[in-house]
Amino acid sequence: MRLTGVCPMLLSLRLGRHAQLQKAANNAPPVSRGAKGDGIAALQEGLADLGMDLTISSGPEGFDGIFGSETDRAVRQFQSENALSADGIAGKLTLHKLDGLLILGGFDDRDPAEVKAGEAADRIKPVPFRSNSNY
């Protein structure tokens, strides 16, 4: 996949193959209620794998790919459980956190050992900025 003008930010195979989510990972624009598409279905699947309830959005043929009230609620729950602002918008911080947890949790087809040290882990635990030069 080639994304013009967008630096691929998502490393998991599940989320990273969708241009819609790669753009959202750059906040260009983030995805929120009303968004639709295969990227949203991948987002829903990832959230469900991590324990979010998306029973209305899922069916025998997979997830519906509609960012409605249930997906909004699942995104907010995920954000809250991961110390993110629970605004229901899947942008840079939310998608990076989800991406890293899918890889490290073994929910993605990509082997966590293939991810370079720090690629996913740095995004899961951001290093706080310290203005004191003694650190």
C-alpha cells in the first residue's frame, strides 16, 4: 500500500493496511461518529479483540464499518481504560495505543518480535517531557 503525503504510522497489519486509519493516525483527519468504511470495520474488530462490546456492529460476515453510537461508546471506553482523553475521536493517540496493544497482545497477524524494539512500546508508554536539564 502506498499513501501519498502520509507517513505510515500504524504498524499492525490489521490497522496499518487502511489508508483511512493511517490518515487518522496523523489526525488528517481523525475518525469519529459518522465515519464509514473498511478502516472503521478494522477499528471495530481491534476494539472487540481488546474486550470492548460491539455486539450490535458485528454480524456473521464481520463488522459493519459504521462509526455509530456503539463504536463511539467503545472508543470512549478504550480511551478511558488507557488514560487517554475519552472524547470518542480515534486520532493519533488512540490509534497508536490500539495499534501497539494489538501487536503486543498477539491479536495481530504480525509477530511482536518483528516489530523493532521501541516502535510499538514507545507509543504505548510515552516518555514525559522534563524541562529540568539535570535529567
